[in-house]
Amino acid sequence: MHGSPLLARRLWITALIVPPLAFVALFVVYPIISAFAYAFFQWHGLARGEFVGFANFYKVLFTQPYADWTVNAFLNNVLVFFALMVLQNGVGFLLAYFLWRELPGAAFHRVAVFLPVVLSTIIVGFLWKLFLHPLFGVVNISLRGTGLGSLAQPWLGQEGTALWALIIANAWHMVGFPTLVFLAGMQRIPGEILDAVRMETESEWVKISKIVWPLVAPSATIVFTLLFVGSFNWFELPYIMAGVDGSPHKATDVLGLYFYRTAFGDQSGSGQDFGAGSALAVLIFMFIAVVAGFITFRLRAREIQI
Amino acid sequence: MAQLTLSGIKKGFGPVEVLHGIDLEIKDKEFIVFVGPSGCGKSTLLRLIAGLDTISAGEFRMNGRRMNEIAPSRRGIAMVFQSYALYPHMDVYENMAFGVRLMGLDKAEIERRIADAAQMLRLGELLKRKPRELSGGQRQRVAIGRALVRKPQLLLLDEPLSNLDAALRSDVRLEIAKLHRDIQGTTIYVTHDQVEAMTLADRIVVMNNGRVEQFGSPRELYERPANTFVAAFIGSPRMALLDVERQGNRLGLPGSGSLSLTRLPQIDERELVLGVRPDSLTITTDLAAEGFKGSVIYTEYLGDNTFIYVRLGNGTLVSIRTADAVELAPDTPVVVQVLPDAAHYFSRSTRERLAA
């Protein structure tokens, strides 16, 4: 038979493609689309009511108290993103640079920097809650022990410091990831290029800013994009350390917590609104997808082939 | 201008010493080639001169000034790397401008220097291209241009031809020789290829196992090799080195007979190494003639020359160059003779040259 090998091949390909496609459709595409759909209905608990068009979107964006909460959570996410850009990616770049330059103890520090990344967020959250405990936490004890007792404070309990405490805990947890990616990028730079720079300047700053940084830009694209997505999807660490209400007084409220609370109810279980929650989820998803796509597209353009 | 003095230069990496005390005196405007087999330390020595690695012991002076602790960028030295090491994210112009901008030159001067270099190296059309859009030969010229715009007192080239294909290599070699004359500076060139060394150098530093075997002009190295290493390394095909025993004015090769030579070294040693280049050997099929007996392995006809490879009675393989188109079948028994005055003698124990 003439067509049979081709037919067998097609059957094979079909057999390999259909199951994963069905899986993705059922558990990824369908939930996303249904969340989109849910956002256009009114909800009574978990029972779907009538179609309301953009009413849920209008509610979370323009009616009080939702509008204030949305803006507050969004601005907190923006702060988290920029703070982590410096404290996580910036510090990660510097750490990678020092590790790459093989300063004494580099082998030990390479492991030490990456170790927290493999810890579960639950563990990191509890660990940092202990560190930051106002009375027994190692942070305040150290401050008091070194005569800086006046600086000791309830880090997680006041509006001015709570979000920053979470940001620092997150940076400590995840700094190993950008470090590793940047280090891999640096190790791809041929040694003779670095020798060539040394023949022209002894300035470490020129070397970093004019040669090393542009050449690790491909690593920066992925690190920036992932940090953006991670910052605006931020949920676990604030949930563990600050609770679902973003306490104190919504100082640590971020879009993830806010969505969860809106859809499933707050600490006391009240205020559940599935429609408004879905509308928030859709907005967050659209925002992340558009901006992440834009970042990737723009940064890709300046990547360099070594 | 650059006049270099290296005294007692040693370099160790951890417990391993790779340079064991190098002494060199290099004059201004000289073209110096470091040559030797891989791992002999020639590139290490170049990196010490550049300042890319630190000198473990000894002193390097340039124009009388101690350089050991001076940063590479402050030595007035430019270097062309084996892989060219162009900055991939900068175009040709930026690659050349990067270093001179850091030197603090004004814009007009930078543009003038780059225009000069671009003209000299035929880079005019390429100034806006990125390195990945250039061929190997073009990248090489950019790398040289980047070195030249800095107007270095000393130009270092690390195996600059090794990444080029054979056809380009001899062209670029000529260009480098011309460039050295034009820029009137001192040049140090590292290679493992003795032909490059012989054709380019004013003086050659032959290195082996972290030591200088001989430092001299190509002619000195060829005509008066200081030891058996230099004798075998310089010249192609290699000089034959025969372990001979001396009896009066006769030199005997075990299993191969003996021959008498005039002007033997005035020394008591009985065991010598006789060195003869392919063009100083003759061959005859007259088996009664005086000389070393052997049999033909292979004849190589090259048009203007013929090389005949002969295995002597003690197993040594020698090559003989003749201008005649002789055709000798393999296994033909022959007698190999040495032209008087063309022989080199070395001590069997020290491998050093013995004065004839």
C-alpha cells in the first residue's frame, strides 16, 4: 500500500499530540476562559446569577471602597517590583560579579547564595517571621546587643516597615536565582575579551558598565521578565507573613492577596464576591501578559550574540 | 619607542613553575618572535609583558622603568589576541574608539586616528559593522586597528595567524611585516610556527620548557644553533641528528659504517651528536663509497627539489635534499655522505653546540 507509512506516521503524531493538548485545554485554557466568563456574571456565593456585562470591572475599578483598595494594592506591587529590581536583581548582579571574579571563598558563597532558593516559601516566611519577632527575633536582639536598641521595632507590625520587611525577606529568598543566571551569562564571556578590556582600562566600573553588563543582557531579559511576573503575582510570602488582609491596615496588601480576599472572603470569611474577584483576576492577567510581552520584546532587541 | 629588559623572570601557577628565569634584552624598533612548541611558556611570557598576569620573580623594565606593578592599561602596550577578542556589542568604529576614549583624547584626534588606521588596514567600508558580520581576516584587521589607534610603544601579537586559513596566512604575514616597518615601534610576536618566525623576525627567542634555548637572528639560529633543540626546531625538513662515536678524525655510526670529516670539535668527548641539514647530505648508490649505509624509505618529488628519506643502519631516519630528479625505489641500499664544513656538532651529554 502506497500511503500507509505516511498514515502510520500521522497516527503516531496524533497519538502523541492529542493527550497533552487535551490536558492543557482542560486544565489551563478552560479555567482561564471560564474566569474571563465568570467576570461578566453576577454571583451569589458560588451560584451564578445573571449576565452583567462590565459591571464587575466597573465595580473594582471605579466604586468605593474597591477602587481605593485596587489602587493601594497595585501601587504596593509597583513598589515591590522596583524594590526587588534593586535588592534582588541588582544585588544578584553584584554577587554574580564577585563570584565570577573568584574572590576568596567563592566556592562556598556560590552554594550559600543559592541555598535559600531551594527552601520552600512557607519555611522562608516562618523563618523571617521569627527573625523579625519584636521581642525574641534575632534582628531586634542583634540591634539591642550592639547598642542600637533604639532602632529595634515591630517590623511587621507597623505600616512604614511591614512591606519593606516582606521585600527583604523575598530578596533574601530569591537572590540566588538572578545571581545564578547572571553568573552563567558572565561565564559565557570569552576570557580574551576581558583581557582586551584590561589592556585598555583598569577601571572596574568601565569594565562592568561598558562590557560585562551589555554582554549579559540576554540573561537580564529573562531575569527582568520573571521578576515582573513574580512581583505582580506575589502571593505566598505576604499571605504567610502578613495574612490575607494585608495587615497592618492594608500596608502589605498586594493584588494577589486582594484578589484572593475579594473572591474567597477575608480572614473572617465575609465579603466574598466571585464576580469582582474574577474581574480582578482578568485585569491582573491582562496587565501582566501585556507588560511582560512588551518587556521581552524590547529587551530581546538589544541582546547580543557573543 | 620601547626598549625592554627582562631579568630573571619567573612565573609559577601554584606549585608549578612554568617559566624558570628568562633574561632578554630587546632593542627599540625590533621585531621579536617568541617561538616554541605548545606549552613552552611563550604565551605566558607575553602575558607577563602585557601585565595580564603577575610576575612571580624577576624584573621587567621598559625604557628603564620597572613595570612589574604597573597596570596593563598604563604600560603603553597594545595587544592583538589569538581570537581577536573584539567587543561583540560594538561596531568596528566603537571597537577602535573604546580604548582611545578612555585615554582621554579629544574627539577630533580620535576620529583622525581611526580614519588613519581604517585607511591603512582597508577598514573604511566596515566601520559600521558588528564583529559577527565580518570574516576572519576582517576581524583580524580590526583587532590590529584597535591596537594601532592607541599608538602603543610596544605591540604584542599572540598567534595572530592561527585562526586564518592557509591562503590568507601568507598575505597577512606580509601585511604584519609592512605594518611593523610603518609604525616604527617595537613588536613582539608569538607563534609555534618556525616559518612565521624565520620570515618575520629581526631576532627570534626559541623557547622550550619555560626556558630560552637561544636568542638570535634567524640566520644565527639556522647557521649556528646553540643546541640540539634549536637545531631540530628551526629548518624544514628537520636537521638530522646522529649519535656518532669519534675515533680520531673518523665518526662512526653504529651499524652504519663511518666517515672521516675535517674540522672536528677540539674536545676529548668520544660520544657526539652530528647534525646535518637535508641540503648538506648527498646520496650515492655506490656501496663502496665512504659514508653511512642505509636504505631508501620514500622519495618525495616537489618539482624544484626532491627529498629522499633514508633509514640508516642504526634506525635513524634522515632526509636528503637533491636538486636532481633522482628516482630511487624503496629499499634501495645507499650510502649517505656529509658535505664537509656543513656539519654541526653537539655534546651527547649536554646537547650543547661544540665549536668546530
